[in-house]
Amino acid sequence: MPATTLFKESLTVINVGLKGFADNVVAAGGQCVALDWQPPAQGDRDGAWALAEVLNHPAVEAANATALARFIEANPVLTGVATARDVLPGMAGKRRLIVHAGPPIEWPAMCGPMRGAVLGAVVLEGWADSVDAALRLVARGHVELEPCHHQGAVGPMAGIISPSMPVFVVENRAAGNRAYCNFNEGLGKVLRFGANGPEVITRLRMMAAVVAPTLRAVLARTGAIELKPLMAQALNMGDEVHNRNAAATALFIKRIAPALIEADVARADATATIQFIAGNDHFFLNLSMAACKAMCDAAAGVAGSSMVTAMARNGVNFGVRLSGTGDTWFEAPANPVNGLYFPGYSIADAAADLGDSAITETAGVGGFAMAAAPAIVKFVGGTPTDAIHHSLRMRAITLGANPSFTLPALDFAAAAAGIDARKVVDCGVLPVINSGIAHREAGVGQIGAGVTTAPMACFTAAVKALARSLRPHPGPLPHAGEGVSPSLAPALRGEGRGEGRRP
Amino acid sequence: MATTRFKVFANLYKDSVTLMQLGAKLRERDGVAQASCLMATPANLAQLVDADLVVDAPASPSDLLVVVRGDALSCDEAIAAADELLQSAGATGDGGGAAFSLPLTSLAIGVERAPDADLALISVPGDYAAAEAMKALSLGLHVMLFSDNVPVAEERAIKTFARAKNLLVMGPDCGTAIVNGVPLGFANVVRRGDIGLVAASGTGLQEVTCRIHNLGGGISQALGTGGRDLKEEIGGITMLQGLAALAADSRTRVIVLISKPPSPAIARQIEDAAGAAGKPVVVHFLGATPQRLPAGLVAATSLRHAADVAVALARGEAPPVALTAPSAAALATVDKQAAAMASTQKAVRALFTGGTFCYEAQLVFIAQGLPCRSNAPANGASAFDGRYDGHVFLDLGDDDYTRGRPHPMIDPSLRDAAVRAQGADPQTAAILFDVVLGFGSHENPAGGLAQALADAQREARAHGRTIAMIGHVCGTDEDPQDKAEQMRQLEAVGAVIVGSNVEAALLAAHLAAHRA
Amino acid sequence: MQIPSALSIAPRNLPRVGQALPSRYADMSCAALVVETAGYLVPQADFIGRVHSVFAQACNIAVGDMLLTVCVPRAGNGATTLCLADRTVRDLRDLFDAGERVVCRDGVARTGRALLHWTGAIVWRPDEPGPMLAPARIDEHLRAAGLHLARQRRTRSSVIDGRAAPVVAALRIACRALDGAAAAREVDRLVGWGEGLTPAGDDFLVGMLAGLDALALGDERRQRFRAVLAAAVIARLQRTTPIAAHFLRLAAGGHYNEPLVALRNALLGEPRADAVVAALRRALDIGATSGADTVSGLLAGLAAWLPASPTAASA
């Protein structure tokens, strides 16, 4: 056996636990770093052991390197506009499927805004004449309900997409995977907050009849629009492309303006479209979400990887997916949102955290890029320095950084990228999410905004599942045996890419 | 009319030391009869019963619970004070204008902060300790695992893992080590030299390293293995690794191995490995002298003897024989005290802070056929049932006495109280004790002890009795406490302080034999 | 034993047990090294690794199962290499110590005396092969390469043309016949055979896998055979040196370094003989016999699966 590496001239100790030991080491002439230790995984013993099994595990490190590389290399481009029924596989034929935000949830358990939105969509599709009739239809189980994510899509707030709705088609040119998102309706009484009255239906029909074909014609002229450069520029202009999208929306309008004027569409339609987009500072959010989903999906399906590929909320539960654990959702009740309420509203009125828009944080923007949009911390009584610290702190729980997105307030450092579920549990630092707050009752709308975090229990469960997937035998064994690391698995053409990423 | 108030701090963790200190602070407040701060685990909640502080608090194991009993106003004020103390202890270096650094909450970030780190010193609750050790090992760090209550299966898993990576796990339940000259845990300041040690006993390691220093020798490395390393289920993994490391260490010229007797199979494995070390090895299995050792190995029969032999071998001299009787001067003093004793005084009451000292002292009595009871009985002693009758040997650092309170080496008040109580017992002829100095120990253990001894003697004298007080101070002249001053305080109240635990035990046994 | 208190004791006449050395990593006099090209398998994620070995012109950093090789520009690129931009770096042993930790965050890797920057590095990927030449032309290239190699072997031989020659021959036959079991048997003997950091048997296998890879596309039976061969190699990695194991692992995954890929592309697709010779020289110039052993393997692999020709060269 080779000689030990411990015997040297001096000793540097990392102290984990009681501080008195650290003080004594220093007093005795040694060097010491004292950790501020907390029980990991909220004190869950099995979770703590599973965490130790997968931290610094060579197979996991290699898998994460692969997943992160695919994420960073992703190039999401807006290739067109389609009708949901034509591109979401589950909606093919005449199947009565409506997709919603967040992990799976049954109709009786859905929160108010989501129920309202589902009913509005049923009326929109013509499956029922009225909201009441829609309620009877859905209560009897005649409408299927699935997460957007299961169909390759994302939707903000209630996130309801039904077959006749138009969706953006975003393709990751680096790997070929696609993601879809509906159009943002704007503010006020809108479907995504659960409103389902006639004006909501009318607006949705207008979007399908006017805005969608116009944008289709525009894109035919512009060709595919790369979304990462738009997002990167917006991040340098005060947006974080989740709760602040004004700059990105303006950049998008700039990009399509010439084509919009020259496109072969009725002038009235062009006018209506530009008014629709320009009147909604959050228009770009849905493009941002689709782009982020395309980037995250590129990283999915790498066996052994602890990289988070989805974070989503359905108004009751918060769900997390990892690259290395397939389609499994790891769920826990959503954390409360710490924020400011518009006059007349309070936390008693608030719905729980809702929407697929946490896909932006999953991709390293949104709350992770808070340094780019310091105004948001005013919602929680913070300062711009706090916004910067949020972004810096997220580096503790990510695999690396994304050179495509730089943050001026951090001396143009690259934004954190690739949330590592292991590091979340190990450090006790939760992913931060910038969130709008909806009223708990359907149809009232947004009543505030603020900052929340993803719940620890999701990541603990995910780490345990990952550890199980790596064990050769049941029971605690330190590491899986030596073998080919996933990243070095045979790279013959056709293998190793593209499989297992579709839910 | 006393009321009980409580507050739950959700998802707030503080270590047990901080909680005990906070509890003590709250109890000091006027109007507070009883107070406790704890993490709301089932085991901790059960302890509230004993303190008459049971409350129906909606708390989970990751929540912090503060319970106070007293008059209503004082309770509220105490809880408010606790709130302030707990919340203010938070910040990890961020907040408006301060330079940002990643929160130091994980080993990985710790290693980033100190990339040349060699070792992780882990003292977290036993439920999580092995997992933290595994993380440290997979980062390439050696581990000293101070925590106890680690399941044996986990100890085996981490030691097997460590061995495959050529890393050392010292522990679990390892309280003492000296690595690269730096004392870790409860350890003394000793000069560097060429004697290396591997020990399954913390206070045993302290006794031998101190004596080596006091004899003018020095230590290259002093490694701990934890109390369970040489059991069958573990198989001596760390002892064998430590032995091999010292064998390969150019600075080490003599090796000392200390442990309670392992099973014959493991003992043989260790002896074989020691025989192949290529340098002299002193083997001390407390209470079991090996009959036939391979060449190059010398058996020691006490901790004192182990140090004496090691120093001699390091100097190239012949190993001396072990001490079999106390010094003439000490004998004379004790005999004189015995002459003044009442006829009821026949028992030795041994009150130890170091578990191995308790064990070694029992071995001396058993070898002389003197019956003894103990809460940690050696082979041949009987179990202590709470009645002070005959010779009693108590290890006050044992789990029985340290639930919810600090170890007696840190907080000597429990041992002092036990000492004081012996004065009233007509049976007590002698009080036998240890005083352990060094890092981790109380800053003045002899102070309270001397007071307690004096009180016991006064009580005895008031009833026409005289008590002999026999002990030793385990420490060096370099330790943070002033060893000479500690000895002076004890001798000033009439205690006989000898140079080692075995000599103190021999002295007490001599008295016991003559009083039987 | 339970827990101690947080009492901090003021030390009294405490000797300086060891000089309190400032942390080497805080020392600002680190050499800043800029990486010009980074291999495509170099992780973009943060990592904590250890320096595995240091030589004058190369330093290996162990990160999990992988070895990243920091090297001077001359050495050539690979999937896991970091080629330095600075052509004045003399001896890497002045900058790295074996066993020291390497902490990498945000594309900067720190050791005790060096800071490696590769945020701006160009990612190296092997060149895509062009269209294949006519079989007869390839035969000519192989024959010429074989002769060139044989000339070099006269002065610098290794076990490959010595005691291992029968094993090598048997392996070629097994490849030709797509006999997985027989190939595994020969691999069993070749892995770890020879001396040095990368034993000759391992170098040969790397080259052979490169040759087989180029000709396995589209042929399911060949791909299955190749997978069996790769698995046989992986199963025996613990028999050889860590450095050789790393390159074998890469080869099993289809990853090779620049000189080998360039030579393979040249032999299969470069019409000009002088360009082929230049690529051959470059590939042979690695190590004392390491390059030659690898080239032997490459030629053997190509010959095994190219259309049979009576004049096909044997390496």
C-alpha cells in the first residue's frame, strides 16, 4: 500500500460541526475552515446517505458534464406557429385533451384559477355551450387532462392549452428537439388566471384567427428567429425574461417589424397583431419559456445525471424532474411566495405558486438572473445588492455557467446554468424563483408579485431516486463499480442522442 | 402559579452545544424555574418529561423548540430573548455592501475555500455523521469522526470505502488525535518526535502521549481508530491502516498500539502486521497480555508502561519493567492517613472523567482480587446498580451520565458533586480520581474538584473520619491549563497526586487491601 | 462520549507547533496559463480534481474517471486535452505537484502555483473524414505506411513486433472473422502488455479501435463485434496504468487524439502521398515507441476490414 497522504508538515482541517473544535485547531497552530453545517435534506437520514452516495460520484459527474454540454450547446429557434392539435401528439385526431401547467393533478384537486381556465378552454373548443355545461362535462371525466410537459409544451400560470389554440414552435437546432408554448393573452381578465367569460373566449378566438396567421406569415418572411441572442440582449437591458420581459418584447417587435409591414396579410390584421403584441409587456415570456424548455429538454435523458430539467407548479404541488431519472416528477407542496400585494389584497387571497414559467429559472434565467433586473427585489423589500447576491448564491447549486447569458451587474459574468439537485440538498440553498401571485379565485387575476423558492423535499426525493438508480445492489454501498462513464459510452452515430427525451 | 410557554422555530437548526448554552442562559433569568432548548426529535422530546416541561407543540425533528416554565411574564420575556438570540446568529457574511462569498454549508465549498485541506473533523449528530464522512472521503479528505451513535453497518461501509482510496477514517467515537503536530479534539500539546501511536481509546492516547512528552520523548503522529474499530464487525480496518501508515513514515521510529483486547483472530492479524512493520512496535491490549508475540513486538501491561517502553526503544535502550507498586513516599502518606480512619471506612470510590482510566483502574483491583462494581464493568467486575456499597468505579463520561449534559471533561460539575457526596458516606475510605488537561477540557478542572474534595473531607472529619484522596493529572507543561498549578491546588487540600493512572490505582488498591 | 463545549481556551506559552503557513492557494504569485484549445470532452461544469502526474510537457489532472491532460502546444489535441497557448512554458513540473488538489469554477482551474484559464478556449473536435478513396489507392497508402513503419521498427522495436506479434496476428484474424470470443481472448493478453506509461499492447488496441471504427459504419455485424471488443477492453482496465486506462476508455467510446484521427483520415481519403507521409510522421513521433505501436494497431484495424487484397500490407 502506498504511504498515506496525511502526514505532512502542517495540517489544514475542515471542521464540520461544533465550532469549538475549529477554534482549538487554529489556537494550536493548524489551519481550519469551519463550515456552517445544517442537517441536509431537512433531517431525512436516508436522504442524507443517498446524497453522500451520489456526491462526487464519477458516473454522476460525467453524466452531468454531458447534460450540461447539451444544454449549453442548445440553440432554440422560433421556426413557426402551429395549431396545438397539429403538433402536440396527444391531441391528434379528435381526442379531447387539455394540457395544464405543473405536474399531474386531478380535476377535483385543481386550484381555482386552473379550474376556471379549463372550463373556459372547454367552451372555446365547443365541447360545451356554457361554463356550467363545461363543468358537468369535465366533472364526469369526459375531458382528459395532462401536464403540458408531457406533450412537449409549457404554459404560464394555469398554463391551459387546448387543441385549437395556436402555439409557438421552437426547435433546438443543435439536437432537433422541439418545444411549444401558447401565446400570452396580456393582462387583466385572461384565461391563464382562470377568467372564462365571453370576452376571454373572444380574445382567444381573435388570437387564433388573426394573430396566429399573421405571425405565421411574418415568420415565413423572416425565417427562423434565434431566441438565445434576443434573450441575451434582453438580460443586458433590465429583463430577466420571466417577470420582466419588456425589453425582450420590444426586441422581438424590432425583429419582426419589417416583415410585418411587408407580409401578405390584411392591413387590419397586421395592425391588430402589432397592437396586441405591443400592448403586452409580457408577450415574450411565452417565447422565453419555450426556448428554455427546448434547452432543458436537450439535457434530459442522460442516465446518472442529477441536473434539473424541469421545475413546474400546478397551484397545489411543485414538481421537479432530473435528467437522469426519466419522466418521474418529484413533488411537494409549493412554498409560499414572499412578496408585495397590490392594494386591497393580502396573502389570504393568494393562490399557491402556479405555472410552468419556473422553466426559466431551470434554464438559469428568471430569478437566477435577478442581478439583471434588480427592480424585482423591491417586491420583497430588498436592495439591488440583494438581487446580485441571489444570482451569485445560485452558483452554489449549479453545475456551471452559461456563456451565452452574461449579467452586467456581475461584471458580465456568465449566468449560472444547470441546477444540480445534489448541491441543492448538500448546501441547503434552494433555487430562487421570481413569481407573480394569482388570486385564489378563478378569474380575478394577478394580485401581487415576489420571490419564492422551490421546496427542498422535491430535491431530496430526486436525490434518493438517483441514488437508487445507480446502486448495483440494494443497501448502502459507496459507489457503483468501475464501468464506462456515460459520457464516454460508444459514440457511434445514431446512439446516445435523442432517445428518452420525449415524455 | 407557574405556567409553561413554548415557541417553535420552524426549520431552524442549532447544534447541541449552542442549545445547551441557550437553555442555561434562559434558566439564569429571574422568574424562570426551568427552561430547555432542543431540536424536536422524539428522543429529545422524551427528555422534557424528566424536566417537567412537557408541552403539546406542533414541531417536527427539523424544528427548534424552546420551552420555559415560570411566572407568565418572565416566560414571555425569556422566549422573546431566545428569539432574538437565535435569529441574530444567522448571517453568513452577506447583506448590503458586504463582499459576497458562497455560503459555507457544504464540504465541497469548504474544499474550494481551502483546496489544500487534508482532513475533515466531523462532530455532527450520529444520524448524519457517516454520510458527511462519505462526502469527505469522496472529496479525497481523511476523516476524524468525533460523533458517536453511528450504526455499525455505516462504519463498516465508510471504512471499506476509505481503505480502497487509501484514506484514514479515525472514528466514529474518536475523541483524540494528534496529526502533523496539531492536537485534534480532546488532545494535549506534546513535542514532536519519533514515536507514532494508533489507539482505540481517547484518554488512553492522552495518557501515553503526555507521559512520552513528560519523559522527554516526542510524537510523530497519534491516530485514533474509534472505540469499535477492533470489534469483529469492523475487523480493525483503521488500526491496520494506521499501523501501515506509521510503518511507512520515515519520521516514525517506534510504534505504539493501544486498545481493549480484540478477538483472538483480529489480535493475531494486528500482531502479524505489526511484526512486518520493520520497526519496534509496543502493543498494549488493556487487561490482556499476549502470550507469544512476533519478533519486534513488545507487550506493555499498562498505559504508563507503554509510554516507558516506547521512549526506551526510541532511545535504543532496553524496555523497562512495568510499575507494580506505588512510590514509597506516596505509600507512606496514604498509610498515615489510613491510620486515622474509622473502622467503617473500607471502600474506594473511584470517580473518573476518562473511561479508559476507569477501566485500567478496575483491572488493577481485579488483578488483586478486590471486588468492584462499575457502570462500565471490566471483565471480573460487577455492574453498578446505583447503590454506593463497597468499591465503586464510575465512568462519568459514559452515556448514562451525559444525556442532555456536557461531558465531565468540559463541565466537571457532575463529578464534583459526586465527589462531595462521598464525604457523607461512612464507608468511604478513599476517593480516586483523574484530571485531564489539554485542548477541549475545562480551563480549570482542579479548581472545582479541589473545593469538592475539601468539602468531602470536612464532612468526613465532622463525623470523625478521614478520607484519602488519590489521583493523577494527565497533561503536559505545554497544555493550555497550567499543570503545575492544577497539581498544587489539589495537593493543597491534601490529595496525593502521582504520575500516572496505574500508580494511583495501585495506591488505592493498597489501601483497599489493608482496609478489607 | 458526548459533545464538548464551545469554550475557546486562551493558549498559554503555546509553542508554535508548525509554522502557520499561508494557504498556497491564496498566494497571488500564481502563474496564469491560458488554454488555447480544449478537447470536446473537457467538462464545462465546475469540478474538484487532483493532479495525477506531471511531466516536462504534460500534466494529467484526474477528474472522476477522466484524465484531463494539460500540454504544451506541440503535443497535439485530443478529446480531453487542454493545449496551452503560451509557447514559452518550459517545464510543467515547475508549476504542478502530483497529488495536489485542482479546483475549477467558471472555467478557471486553480492549483497551488498555477491558474488555468479556458473560458475563451476553442473547442477542438476531430475533423470529419472526407470521401473515401478507391480501395486500390487505400491499399497503396497502407502498404507504404507499413513499410515506413517497418523501417522505424528496425531501430526502435517493441513487443508488438516481438513477442506479442502472434497475439496481434491472432487478433487481426479474429477481427476479420468477426469472432468476438477469440478477439476477447487476445485482448486479455494485450491489455497492459509492455512497459512505460502507456504499454505497447494498450497503444496497439487504441490504434486498432480507431481503424475498426472508421469501417464499422452501416454494418450491424461489425458494430456488434466492435462493441464486444470495447467491452473486453473495459473489463480489463484495472490491469494497466491509469494513464493507459484513460486512453483505452476513450478509445472504447470512439474518442481519439488529433494525430491519430488525422492519419486515419489521410490513409482513407487523402490522395496525395506526401500528405499521408506527413501525417504518418506526426503520428509516429509520439513517445519512444508509443506512436509506432498505435500506428501498428491502426493499420491492422484498417487492413482487417477493408476489402481483401492480395497485396494488403501487414503491420
